[in-house]
Amino acid sequence: MVSNKIYTVPQRGSPIGVSALIVGAGIAGLYAALELWRQGIDVQIIERAPARLTTGFEPTLWLGDGFTIAHQVIRSFRNWPYLAEKNKEIAFHPWVAWFNLKGEQLTEPRSIEDNAASQSQRDDKEGDSSQGLYRHSRPKFHLMLEKQLEETGLKVQYGKRVTRYFDGEPEGNKRPGVELDSGEVSEADLVIAADGIGSHSTKATLGYEARARSTGFAIYRATIPVEFVRSDSELMEKFDLLPNGHGLVQLWFGKTTQATWEANESWTKHVSPQQVIDDTTSKIEGWPDYVNRLISLTPDDRLIDFELVWRDPQPVWTSPSGRIVQIGDAAHTFFPASGNGANQGLEDAISLAKCLRIAGKEHVAEATKVHNKLRFERVSCLQKIGICSQASQYGQEGNKSASSVPKYVRALMASWIWKQDPEAYAAEKYHEALSALRDGVPFRNTNIPESHTYQPWTFEDILNEFKAKGDYELGDDGWWN
Ligand SMILES: Cc1cc2nc3c(=O)[nH]c(=O)nc-3n(C[C@H](O)[C@H](O)[C@H](O)COP(=O)(O)OP(=O)(O)OC[C@H]3O[C@@H](n4cnc5c(N)ncnc54)[C@H](O)[C@@H]3O)c2cc1C
């Protein structure tokens, strides 16, 4: 290990002579930069934001609230000693309980891991770790990745907004690249589109701009420090820690209100607390006053009006030359209820870097296409569970059973998800997947439910089945195991 005074960085693989330009310094882009660096690829990373959005470990600009990071990703931090250490410091392990919209508690609090599908899964230990889930403040997690990047000597280049991707032409020896709003052009051997849900890269991968579209669902999002509510004793009591010292995530569910606005998933579209109360909570029967007080204590600049938008699974993540590849939300959209937006972006980063390492300088295009083949079906299965989870939780209102956990939440804890090691999987399956792409040799992914055979599906298919039958049948082919 190479070490410096404060932190260590892993031993870097020998350089393979490939340059990569990553567009977007979100979670996926930052981890891709780290993993590509580790695998011996030369990396540049550009970001449209004018500057880092957080400073120190007290984020000054709270863009984003929280997300769950799963075991298969945390396991990969064994390669990054600083991440492994820092993750322990900043992750938290709240318990969860379901409530109705009157604030009545429907289920007993349980740890997130205890919501696993079965006792056998809970007992299924892997060395010293089972399928742990880690809640994170997104700004802190993001900053942790960026700090680790700086340890490697890499820096995000801020203030660079990409307006267009152009593909390479292997025959003409022309490299792929991007054009910025300043008119500047940057090229590299490989361009990685990690620029999120509004990525312009679909023009290069699909030949047209595939914009995400409205789902009719929206959420208000905010994070506020506990200090803001300390003077209100009722709020302190209602949102107190559990006797065991864990925080409690209160999931309040009721009937949905279907809304239609223009499609705009944005972390900067603010709304005032009064507007939330006037437009929404005042119309909910039995909605408690104390929650309106909590909403009122949220500063205007911390309350985000966030519409959920969606793109159906898109099997092609690469440009025709294979020299532009999408990762994270640029490749696949997830709902918050899926708990996988960040996880799948992070898995992409690990898988892509390993495929590039295996392929070497001469076969970059092959590496991106193999990576795409290894990842698409898995991601698509997780997207499907996420939609089911979103759609089914509204039915919790009448559920008074203390032991019941929504079934798709359990599906999200299945061992085919958390046992996956994306780096080992790429190493094991690379050549098989390549033969399938090159010669049409039959190939079966094993990072999906055990005996499941992927069939194309759409968002509407699932919602229509929910509307018709009140449920969606995932099937018995290993989804729950
Ligand atoms: C500010 C912010 C806050 C978020 N907060 C949460 C949260 O609290 N909870 C949650 O579950 N998810 C949150 N998300 C989404 C979540 O981080 C992603 O769904 C997931 O982590 C996948 O990450 P990603 O890197 O693929 O995409 P993103 O996290 O969306 O990152 C994409 C990055 O690309 C940059 N970018 C976009 N367009 C361009 C361009 N044209 N040129 C250059 N750069 C560009 C963006 O500024 C952004 O930094 C947030 C995303 C953002 C951008």
C-alpha cells in the first residue's frame, strides 16, 4: 500500500495507456474516476456546477437529503481504506416504522436489515458481514468520494457544462469527445457520460435525445438540522430517538394524489413551506398540526419540489463506436423507493473499470459493450422492483399488522442483490459475454434472480397491472431469494 500522513490510497494498477473523460461529478462519476484510476486508466472529470457544493464535513449547501447504500457497494470499499473508515463514521443505521397520514403508527420499529425476506437471509453471513444497509446524508457521502479522489491527486474540473457528445470513428482515427457551452472541445479515448438523468448523451447512444418523462408522482424533499426543532417539545418527542438509541425513519403512507406537471427532476426547484401546507397537507384529512409546524420550520431554500421522472429500460448504453458509455442515472433511472439509484451507479463504476482493465488499450470499445451486457438485465430487474415498491406502498394505509413489511421492500433485500461483487463478476464473465457479443454464443447473466429470463417491459405495463389486479407478479424464479 502507498500511504501518506493522513490517508492511504490503494496500489494503482499499471497504466494501460487509455484516457477517459468523465462528464458529471455526481456519485457515479466520482466513483468511476476512483475505480478507473485504480485500474490504471488516466482520468479527467468535468462538472457543470461552478464549484464544489459542500465544504468541510458541514455541508454549506445542502443539495440532496439521504439515500441508502447497500452491502455490495460498501464491500468494495475494502479497496479504499479512507472510504472504508469514513463510511463507518458518517453512515447511520436508523430503524423503520410505517405510519398512516394521521400520524398513527402501524408497525413496530425494526432495523432496516431486519426487514429482510427471511430469517435464513438474515443468518446468511459472509465473513464478518451480512447484508448491511447504510443510510447516508448524500452531501456527506458525495464529499467523502471527492476527498478520496483528491487523495489520488485527481481534481474535479468545475464550471464545465457539456452541450454535445460526438462519437469517435475508429477507422478515421477520430476520438470521441464533448463540446462545452463555452465552445471548448475535449476528446479522450473514452468518454463516460455520468451526467445524470438529463444527460445529452442519448443522442450519441440512441441517435436521438431520449428525455425522461413525467410519472405523475412528485415529492417534497428537505433535510434540516435537529437544532431547528429543539424549541418545540412536541416535535422533539414525536421524532425522538428510540430507547435503543437508534433514530426512527417514519414512513407515512396514504392514498396517492395523481398530479401532472412538466417533467423536471430538479434539485434546485424550491418551494415555500406555506405552499406545501396550502397545496397539499391542508387537504389531507386528519393530518396532524405538529407536522405542519415541522414543515414551517424548514427554511425556504431547503425545501425542494421534486418531480419523479422516468425513462423505460434502455438496453443500449454505448455509442456505435463503443467509445462513449453511459453510467448511473444517465444510463438508467430509478425511483427513490427503489433504494438503488446510487447503488447501481456505483456498481456501474466498478464493473466498467474492471472491464477496461481486462480489455486493455486495444479493446476499449469491446470493454464498454461487455460491461453493458453484464449490467443491463440486473439494473432492469432492480428498476422493476423499485416501481412495484413505489406503487404498492400506498396500500399500507389499512395495514395494522405490526410484523408486516411491504413485500417489495423485502424483495429489495434479496441475496442475489447484495451478494453480488461487480468486480469479481466482470472478471468471471468477461470472456463469456464477449463470445456472446462476437459470435452469438448463448450467455446467461447470473447477477439477476436465479432462474429469471429477462423480458422487455415498460413502466406502463407495471402500473396497468397494479391498476387491474392491485399487484404485480414478479414470479417465482428467484426474485425473493
Ligand atoms: C444535487 C443532487 C442531489 C441529490 N440528492 C439525492 C438525495 O438526497 N437522495 C437520493 O436518493 N438521490 C439524490 N440525488 C440523485 C442521486 O445522487 C443519483 O440518483 C444517483 O446517485 C446516481 O448518481 P449519478 O452520478 O448517476 O447522477 P447525479 O447524482 O444526478 O450526478 C450527475 C452530475 O452530472 C452533472 N451534470 C449534469 N449535466 C451536466 C452537463 N451537461 N455537463 C457537466 N456536468 C453535468 C450534475 O451537476 C451532477 O453533478 C441527487 C442528485 C443531485 C445532482
